[in-house]
Amino acid sequence: MKRIGVDDFEMSVVDRGSGLPVVLLHGFPLDHQMWSLQIEALAGRCRVIAPDLRGYGGSSLGEVDPVHGVSMERYADDLARMLDALGEERPVVLCGFSMGGYIAWAFLRKHRPRVRALVLCDTRAQGDTSEARANRLKMADHVEEWGSSKVAEMMAPKLFAQRTIDERPDVVRRVVDVISATDPRAIAAAQRGMASRPDSTALLKSVGVPTLVLGGEEDTLSPEAEMAAMAEQIPGARFLTVPAAGHLAPVEQPEEVARALTGFLGTLF
Ligand code: MLT
């Protein structure tokens, strides 16, 4: 992995291959490892850039506003600085998983000329309900006393299809280990940032770049029907579901997701 200085923090980033630049954005509270197989699969024909967002994986957290945390806009600005630091001036294919999708909306708002195409994976355009917002702020307020392994324990049952939980404990364990190792301050900062993110549904009709919407068939956090409705509002978007996968489709069915990405990228060359 490369280490680069981005404003007030040190970012760890995978930068592999050459060709069309593809940025893979991980979800909350994970790191680039959720894309391991897709990185391998795409690096033969693309430049794959998979950062650890500030505070996650090998990246330091930098300065954080104790009340507002890290906004989606700030993560998006980090990505723009990252591309500058990597010398990548071409528009990128931006692939955002869940929170990575929320960041993709912010990136589109602020850095649209840098986007060649969009992949929205197990994510949504709507902002939070007041209940979801309250739950996020509760976690943000308590995660330092709870510890990250409690967050892993709370989240794991919602992240996977039931069959993954029943039959593939190794897959679940790897994700739980990543969450448990995450700095609680990064978890709090992201929850505060997500709680205050704007609704992005007004952006859908004007996305203006080729778009793939992709989600696990059994995702309960960003359900299939919601993803389909989002895809319908984006002119020309393709919509694909991944069988036998919950929210973490790229981890549960990595080959299937890699095939979907490869197929979509093939339309862009
Ligand atoms: C994620 O996977 O990034 C989270 O489910 C996003 C969220 O908490 O809304």
C-alpha cells in the first residue's frame, strides 16, 4: 500500500494496475480489504485505487470536529486531494459501497468533472430518518466507552445474508475483526458525519454519467426495492442484484460483484 499525506492526515491507499482509473470506496466501519478480490480482478485492465478513509485501516484520523465529526463532503475532498497526490487527473469511475455511496454523492456535488462513471453498491440516496439519526448519535456518544468490538457485535447480524452467517463463519469473522480493530473515534466521527448528510435524491435525475446500481438480494440495510427505485430515477442506469448476498455483497459474493464491475467497465472503454 502507498502512504500519502492528505491535508491533516496520512492515507493508506492501494494503487494497482494501469488504464481507466477506478476508485473503490469502502463502507462503514470497514477498510479497503472489503474489495480485496475486486482489486485483484480489475487491476489487470484498470488503475485500481482503493483508499482507507481517514481513521480506517492504515489511515490516521487527522483532526476531527467533536460535534460534527467528518462530513461526507470532507471525505469527498480527501478523495480529490488523494487523486492530486497520486497524479491522477483523468475522470474516475467512482464505486461507492454504502457509506462510500454517500461520499460519492458529495463527490459528485463538488467534484463532478472528475467523475467518468458511477457504481452505487448497497447504498441509498435518501438522508436518515430521525430514528436512524438518533441511533447514530447514540453510538457516536458511547462508542469510546463501549469499544469497537461491541459495534462489531451489534452490526454483524445486519451485514450478511442469513446463509452467510450460518454457513461461512470465516467470512463473518474477518469482517468482525476489521470492525473490532477500528479506532472508536473514527466510528464516532463517521456516524456524526452520516447523521448530518443531506438527502441526495434530487441529484438522481442529473447524475449525467454512466451508472451501475448493484446490491445484495437480501440486503436489509439498503433493500433491493429501494435500490431499484433509485436506479429507475437515474437516466440510463443499469440495475443488478447479487443472489445469496446481504448488505456486504462484495464480501459475500466477491466473484459475482467483480464480474458485474468488469462487465460495466467494459462498456466504458
Ligand atoms: C455502511 O455499510 O457503510 C453502513 O451501513 C452505512 C450506514 O450506516 O448507513
